[in-house]
Amino acid sequence: MGPPFLRLRKLYAVVYPKIKDEAPPPISEIHHHHHHQQQQQQYWLKTNHNTDPNGWRCVDRCCWMIGYTCTVWWVVLLLYSSLLHTDVAPDQSPGSRLRREGLRPLHPVVMVPGIANGGLELWEGRPCSEGLFRKRIWGGNLVEIFKRLRCWLEHMSLDNETGLDPEGIRVRAVPGLVAADYFTPGYFVWAVLIKNLARIGYEGKNMHMTAYDWRLSFQNTEVRDQSLTRLKSKIELLVRSNGNKKVVVVPHSMGVLYFLHFLKWVEAPPPMGGGGGSQWCAKHIKAITNISPTFLGVPKAVSGIFSAEAKDIAFARAMAPGILDSGILGLRALEHIMRVSRTWDSIISLLPKGGETIWGNLDWSPEQGYPCDPTKKRFLKSSLTDRVGLANSSGHGKLGLGAEENVHYGRIISFGKMASELRSSKLSMINYKDLPLHKLTQGRSDSEQVWTEYNEMNFDSIKTIVANKVYTTKTILDLFRFVAPKLMRRADAHFSHGIADDLDDPKYSHYKYWSNPLETKLPDAPEMEIHCLYGVGIPTERSYVYKLSPSLGRCKTIPFRIDGSADGSTNGGCLKGGVYTVDGDQSVPVLSAGFMCAKGWRGRNRFNPSGVSTYAREYLHKAPASVLEGRGMESGAHVDIMGNVGLIEDVLRVTAGASGIDLGGDRIHSDVMKISEQVKLRL
Amino acid sequence: MSFLRRRRGSDKPPKEIDESPTEDSAAEDNKNIKKKRPPSAAAEARKKGWSCVNSCCWWIGVICSVWWFLLFLYNVVPSLPQMVTEAITGPMPDPPGLKLRKEGLTAKHPVVFVPGIVTGGLELWEGRPCADGLFRKRLWGGTFGEIYKRPSCWVEHMSLDNETGLDPSNIRIRPVTGLVAADYFAPGYFVWAVLIANLARIGYEEKTMYMAAYDWRIAFQNTEVRDQTLSRIKSNIELMVATNGGKKVVVIPHSMGVLYFLHFMKWVEAPAPMGGDGGPDWCAKHIKAVMNIGGPFLGVPKAVSGLFSAEAKDVAVARAIAPGVLESDLIGFQTLQHIMRMTRTWDSTMSMIPKGGDTIWGGLDWSPEEGYNCNPKSRINDSHVASDAESEKVESASNNVNYGRIISFGRDVAEASSSKIDCIDFRDALKGNNLAHSNASCDVWTEYQELGYLGIKAVADYKAYTAGPLLDLLHFVAPKMMQRGDAHFSYGIADDLDDPKYEHYKYWSNPLETKLPNAPGIEIYSMYGVGIPTERSYVYKLSSYAECNIPFQIDASADGGNGESCLQGGVFLVNGDETVPVLSAGFMCAKGWRGKTRFNPSGIRTYIREYDHAPPSNFLEGRGTQSGAHVDIMGNFALIEDIIRVAAGATGEELGGDQVYSDIFKWSEKINLQL
């Protein structure tokens, strides 16, 4: 206890005796309190100064500074919290408003959190994790990540062969509403929705948060934890104990795919399925209100797997700046993230599905020709009548439409900006698959502290990959099989990313197809409703410009990275920092979120044989007006949309019994209908 | 330190003040250029104007730094206390989970925990405006910060409706679910956490452990009516059995959870709509063992004093916090009344009123425990000091304790022989005749206000109450509460268990009015601590009567003296676990259900496992690993080991059958109950 303690000692040992020698003060001098204090301070400083000319001041100053900082901090904190409290008036919340309208709980609600939102806690660990038993190692305050980084990484990883627990480590999903109400203190995920549901009368007995380990492949959650069986039992209980009212399911993000998997699983016969019978969904589910659905995958997953660079496929990236700077891991943070996240099978479920038919090929993509920046879109529309003004504005707008047609969104990964813009005829394709790969090198794979499968590749194969220039959603899977064979071996056992030719083919009864809407039929439940609720109006990652990593020669680096310097003014601003963007909710492009509801399942078709009605409801993003508003009440961002009042109102109305028609049917802001028209999918 | 400083300041001669500013600020400026201190003029100004603020800042800084430093030390050396302990007492034994894991035990049967009264957390789902910002925060359990912040709001929300025993309008308080509901009651005060941690060591996790959380304030059947809690427990048990390869569950109820689970076992097999419609063999199919910890099968005397005068020491932990609340100005002197008003709306407390009447708890002149020597020390020393006159005296004194008189008015009544007690019947006594200014100033409503002077006098005139008349007394003083109680609980002994009236749910939590399920494969354990003096009967007095007071209170002046008597502070003590007397915890397994009896027609095997209380040897041990106290026993290593063995597949025989330290078998013999 260095300075303060020493200081104390000093006061007693040195200063006090000295006082005795000094004459008592004239009484007149101390009558004024303020003055008195001042004297005291000055004298005190001086005494210290005299006894130790260099040491004491500094300590005093430090203390003063700390005190000052603390006080200011507290005051600001106090102000902030009080202001926030006044800002969100509970009376105007959708819950209170709808309660006054007379809405009451009718259907039980089942929430299915997405990837990285659910808390994980430790049940058994290595010695380094002592004291963390039943503490959250994911979600919560994340302090442990920084305290024992290596330990944390080790415990968050899964086994690279099986995709299940490593030996001697058990990390399990937190159950209950607390699992995903707040991700970290103050950062809500489901909390706002829960609160508003509670305002119209919901409580623990008619709300259920599905707890599953989001790192595992969907079927493995059943194998290891029986999570699907649990969910089935919970839904049955909810229905039974709430007067046989069917449930409204509210999945978010990857939870959408998880619940698709559940829909198929529950009606499939055991042992692979839940044995619920072919009418289970019809009997138990009123509606599925998918929030920010990732039905057809997200391009972010591609960059995440390829170079661990997706901006927030996991919140891991949000924390990455901190980790990157930490001295412990040094430059390898990204490699560590890659190593850990590549053991998470669930990420594979987010790879784009449907190949080139959906996501476009070298020359074509459904989104081409539509403006990528929604704010600019409105600008364009409004200024179409005012062409002069447009032309005058630096020629930028004029280039706009023409250039946008040239954006090849279908090329999900291009090496170099040039490759992303060239015509396909000018691209030279090399077949890298026949190359003798792996295990040739000495230079790259001796130090194995950080294991990524890139270490097993040699320079030639890396160069060949780059030489191939562009990859579409179809060839990207081959690329992954090439660069990450182990990951993809596990992935291919659990997920499929194609389009079914014949849905009646018996092979589609295998669980690996269940989470792909393009390879499954919806259940035979004509009364069920499927809603797609998602935000629009935010530029969203769609395809990437890559380059070779500059530190390629060194051991244990990821050989590729996004070319952050590739910025395009010629493309109408669609290219920023090496990323081509389209309209979406910051994580999921509208194509993925909206296509199934807008077209893939619309009406009665082969993916939707019983004619389940679907509704697409979009929420235009509106950034919070001020800092005090927090994350905004009209946000359209992937996670922040959970606090969007419009969305909450819709969900509440559905849970209180409204149908999609009652809500007003579709509600479209983006070009999703036109984009969907471009997709030539046999229905 | 502040004293020192202040004195020094005033001692200071004024001369030096004049010199110091210039000198100081100059030196300061030279030194702190890098820190961008303000120029000397500004510095001077600051010193003159801001010195108070500065010294405040300085103090805060010092305090913060010291605090952080200590925190840092504490975090860096977390094992320091442990190291000290180990240096003193030798290495700590392995926790039972680790020890048994080394023996090769692994998770087998899923386990279900049923928490007792007050140990489960309750959270707010809907409240009055005063509870703003507490949505889904714990009102019960956790830090209890809100009691101090807004006590009257808290009391209002924790109370139930006095007519229905359910939620008041616009208030919804619901049990916390999951293992977190009752692992720790307050931070650092474990309830189930130690057991959970040890089970986890042999491989248990969330999917094989289930906390059957329920709202412990409301009547058992109402938990089903309002929250469908019983259906949930049924569904969860079925799920656990199904997902664990058909292995039956081991149920571990604690305290009132024991009664709750008794209720559940009857409910689940009873036909709908009153029951869960699981069919007559549900228990046989789903339950391997019921390991009751500290079970108040036959009720606890503490419940009586709690209901009668809100004075039980810890029937609600509310009493434990009461000292603080008592002093709070906001409620003032009416704290006890507030607590009484609140707890009297909690129907569940009535499940713990002593059951079986005089047959079990003793009459005016006899009780099963009579002859018990209250001082364990002198009991041990008996052999050494047999001739000691003092100990003989104690012996004879304790022989005379009339435990059967659960409430006596006055110490002389408690000790007189029955022929000398002149009982004046109170049942027909008139109520009313309130003193003047009735209902005037009492903002706290307890039913005592309707009792009036005559009623109170009549109650006191009856002198001594045994378990039978006690019920009449409660009916007399608290008719509304008992009206609800009678709808949900029963306290008698069944003459004919096949009487169809016993199909009603109000009998289900009384082991003397129900049959155990037809499941010969089940094992029932009664595990409880012994060796702690436990409340058994009370000496009451009339309190100074005022309109708003509770008219009765325990006569704390009645004391046997010298710490060796059974009577301490107006309470007669007997062997038990500090809350539940041995008789209540052990009788059913020792005799009532032993073998094939009318209460146990299928011959379910019962085992008694007693754990002799040994207080923690030093402060660092916390609540001890050999405690026998009602809640602390959840950290008793021997008990945990027994539970883990059973969960891993052992039977009662393999544990070693009965393990008895008290006189439970002797006392049970004295009870003349038709079996």
C-alpha cells in the first residue's frame, strides 16, 4: 500500500512533533472556516515541501487528481442516469400504450436468441479457471477475458474434430430469461421486449427464453444438451398451462435458423427427430415472428471464416480493438479469434445459401442496379426532378446509377479492387483444387501455439488462391474446403448450403438440411404465420476486396486480409474500406432477411406446400437523435432493432392475438420485392 | 487523521502563511510544467477559492486509492485466509464432490431441488409507481437494498391480498427461476450453492439439475392456480427422466419444500382438474428417492409464535433483518405490526402450524420429549459429576418442562401442574369493546384491532394452549387468515384415510392425513441436524395495551437462568436444528412411515440420517462444514456426501441405514398414533 500509507506515517512521525514547537495561533486567525482550511492546506503543502522537497507534492497531486476525476465521473454518471431515466417515459412505451388499448397476454411467447447473444457459463474447467464455476464466461461483464485471456480462449474453444466439448471442459448455456436479456450490463438485447411484454401482463409462466449453446451445430445441441427436446417440452407445457393457446415464437438472428431446424426436427421421427408427429407445428405454433432473420446466410460469415475480419459476426470483433492492443497476445489476436471461432460449427450455418442462384455470379447479382446507400437513394429519388442540381453536385450523382450497375456483388471475395470491377471475360481462372496442398512447408508450421489451418498451407497454394481472383458464393465453399478442411468436414456433416431440386428426395430427411430454407419444406400448418421483421436503411456488408497480408512471410499469420485501402468513389460509394455494401440492417442484407417471406415462401409453392402465410415487415433505420437516447427507439440495426418501438408493437399485437393482416400485411421500405424478382428460383 | 490535520492547521503561526503562497506556487509551477498546471496567478486564485474543494478532492482521492489498493490486495491474495486457516488447522479436507469423484462416482440420477420458505428469490413483474425501475429486480433475496430505500413500498409489494391470498391488483411478484433462484440467498450467503458445486464435480450440470422454484408466499395449491408451478415441476421431471435415459429423479426438498413436495406427490397422481392427472404410478415411474433436508413434516412451533405475535426468531428471515428495520424512522415503532400484516397474508406460513394436535405434540401434562436434558454439556458431563447437586437440580428441572403447552401465559402457568390451571374458555368470548378512538390512528391493519379488550383478556385467561386448542386460538385472533388457511391446509390426524374427503388438496401436505404414493421402489430420507437448542414452546405475556400494538408478546424475562435451563428468554428449548424440533423432522421416518403402515401402504423404505451439529472451529471457516443448523446444514460435508452417493445410484442400505444421535426413536415410541 505504497504512497497513502507512507504518507500517513510521515504525518505522525515527522509533522506532528514539529507542531508542538510552534506557537499557538492567534484566535482571530481561525474564526473563518474557509480561511482556516486554506491555511491548513498551504501549511500542509509547505510542511511536506520542507521535509521532502520532491516526493510529497506529487503524491498529493495524484490523490487530488484521482479524487477530482472520480468526483467528476460520479457527477457525470449521476447526470447521465437521471437524464436517461427521464428520457424514456414508461407511459409512452409501446407496452403501456397497448395495455391502455386493452391488449392482454393471449399466446405464450418463446424467444430464441441468436449467435453470441446468449450467456455461457462454466461448469467444469481447467485449473486456470478456478473460481469461475457457474460464472458467465460469455456475456456479463467479460472481465475475465482480459484477466486471463489465454484461459478464456481455451475454454471458449470447442474440440476441433468433434465440435463438442474439449476434454475436461464444460461450458453451458445460461438458462432462463437472464440468458439474453442483457448481453453486458446496460447493453440490452431482449430486455426491452421482455419489459414491454410484461407491461401487457406477460410473466415468467408465459414467456420462455430458449437456451442453447450457440457455438454448437444445431443438431449437436440436442446430442449434448437435449436442447431441442427441452424446447419441445417447454412449448408443450406453455400451450397446456395457458389454456391451449398456441405459442408465438420470436427468434432473432441465427435463432431463426435454429428454429427452422427445430420445426423440422420436432416432426421428424426419432431417433434423429423429436417424434412429435406431422401435426405438431400446426397444433403448437401460432406464428413465428423472425427478427433480423438470416435465412439465406450473411456475407459477413464468409469474411469471418476466411480472415476473422467480419465486423461483428460475433461480438468478439467489437472487443477486438482491445485485444489487439493487449501485449499478451500481441499481433496474434486475430489468429486466436480465428482459431476459437473456427471451432464453432454454428458459424457455418450463416454462410450464404443458395449459391449463385440467390447471391449472384461473376456478372450478375439480384441487387445490382439498386442503390447501395439508402440515404443516397432518397436523395436520388427526390432529385430526379431536379436534374440540374444533381449534375452540379460534383458529378457524383450522375455517375451513381451507371456505376452501381457495375458493382459485382456476386463476387463475394475478389483479390484486388481491379478484380472486383473487371468483366468476367477478362478474369483468368485457375483451378486451385488440383494443387498439391498442405504439409509441404517448413517455414510456416513449426510453431504451433496458434493453430489455424492456414499454417498447414504452403506459399504456392496461397498464391494460387489469390491468382484465382474472384469467388462467388458457390466457389467460396470450395475455397473453404481447401483452406479449412477440418472445419468444413464438420460443417458438411451438419449444414448444407444448396438448393433442392426435388424436395421429396429421401436424402432431405437428414438433419443437415433442416436449417436451410431452400432444402426443406415448411411444416404442414396452414394456419401458422411467418413474419420477417428486419431493419433497413443501413449499409450492410455484401462482398469483399481482399489482398495478401503484408506479413505473409512470418510464421502464424492469416495470409489474407480485407484490403482496407480499396475505396471507390466511382461506385457510388458502395465500396468502402474494401467492403461493398447494400441495403440491410448492418449485418444482414435485405436479400437474406426478406427473400423467403417476400418470395420464397409467398403463396403456396414447393417450399411452402401448405400455404403458410408470410409477411415482410421492414423498419427504416433512424439513428438516435442524441447521445441520451442510447441506442435509439427507431433503430434498424441488427441488434438494436430489439428496442425499436414499431417492432415491439408488432410483436406485442401478434402475441395478443392479431394476425398479419391485422398488422397491415407487408410493410416495405426497401427494394426487396424487386430484388426478389431478380432471383430466378424455381418455386 | 482528519483530527490531526485540523489541529495542525489551527496551530500554525500566521507568519508562514504569508511566505508560503509565492514560494509554493513558484516551485509548483517549475515542477509541474509538464502536467500543464495553470500559471501562478491562476494557481493562487485557485488556492484561495478552491482549497475546500481541493481538500475534498484530495480526500476522495486518498480514500479511493486506498480502497482500490485493498481491493487489489484482496484479489491478488484471495487464498490468504485459506492459507492462514490451513496453517492453523491443517489442510482442509477435500470437498465431498472431489473426494467422490476420485472414488469414481459420476452423475446418474437427475436431481430436483425444492427450496424452502424464504430461501427462494422473488422478483417484480408489475408494481405500483413507487417501485419504478425495479422491473425484474429481486425484491426478496439478493441484496435487499430496496427494503432500506423504500420500506413501505417494499412491504406493500411483498404482501398478498388478505382475502384471496393471491396478488393484490396491479402487483405481480413472481419467483425467480433456475438454479439462481436459491443458490445464494444474499451475496455470500449460500443456500444450495455448495451442494450444486459438489454435484457439478461429479458431472452434474443444468440439464440434470432442476430447481423447483415456486412462490413460497402463497398456498401450495395456489402456486398451481396462479403460476401452474406444479404442472411445470411435473413436466420438468418428466423431461429430465426422458432425456437421461429413463433414470428416475432424486428429489431434495429443504425445509418447507418438504411439505410442498408432499403436496406435489399427491397432486401429481390425483385426477384433473384438482390434480395433475399423472396416473396412480407416476411417482413410482419418476422418483427414485426423496431426500428431505430439515423437513418440518409435523410443523414447527416457531410458526405459531410467528403468526401469533410476529416474534419467531427466523421463521421468516425478515426477523433477522428486523433490527435494522426497527430502527428505521420511516416505519417507526410499527415495524412488527407491518411485518405481521405482511406475513399474515402469506398463506404458506400456515402449512407449518404444528400438525397432529395433542397426540403428537403433547397435552397439558405430557409431551414426547419430556425428560429431555437441555444442556448438552451437562449431559456429556453426567458421568463425571453424577453426584453434583447442581446437575441434579438441572435434571429435575428439565424433567418438569411441559413442552405440550406451546403457549402459556406467564411462567408460573408454564410450570404449574395441570390441575392448578384454571382454563377459562375463550372460544365464545365476545370480541370488541375497543378502547376509545378505535380505528383512529392505526395505519397498520392487523386483525388484532378487531379483537378488542374483551377478546384479548379472554385469550390470556385461557392460560395454556396445547397444539389442539392452539388452532382455535388462531381462529379466534385471526379469523380471516385462518379462513384462508382452512381452505388450503389441515392439521389433524385422519381416522380413516379412505374417506373420500381426503381427496381434497387441503390434506395433501399433511403426512398424517395422506397416504404415501403406491411406489415401493421409492426411498424417503429424513436428513436433519441435531444438537442445537430449538424453540418448542413459549411463555407469553400481555403487552402494554395500545390500540395499534400487538397485544401479546413473548415474555423474555422468563428465563431459567445460568444458561443450563430449557427456558431461555421466554422460550422452552428442545433438541433440533435451531428451527425444527427433532420430533417434527424425524417422527414420520422413524415411526409414522416405518414399515408398512396405514400412512405408507406400499411399504416405502424410510431412513433417518441425523447430523450432529459442530460449530465452525474458527471464524475463517464461515458457516462450517459440519453444521447442523437448519440452513447451514446445506454446507455439511457429510450430508452432501450422502446426497451425492444417492444421486450416483446408492441406496439407503448402502449409506448405512439410519444414523441417529438424538432420542428420536424413544420419543416416537411415546406417541400413541394408530398406524
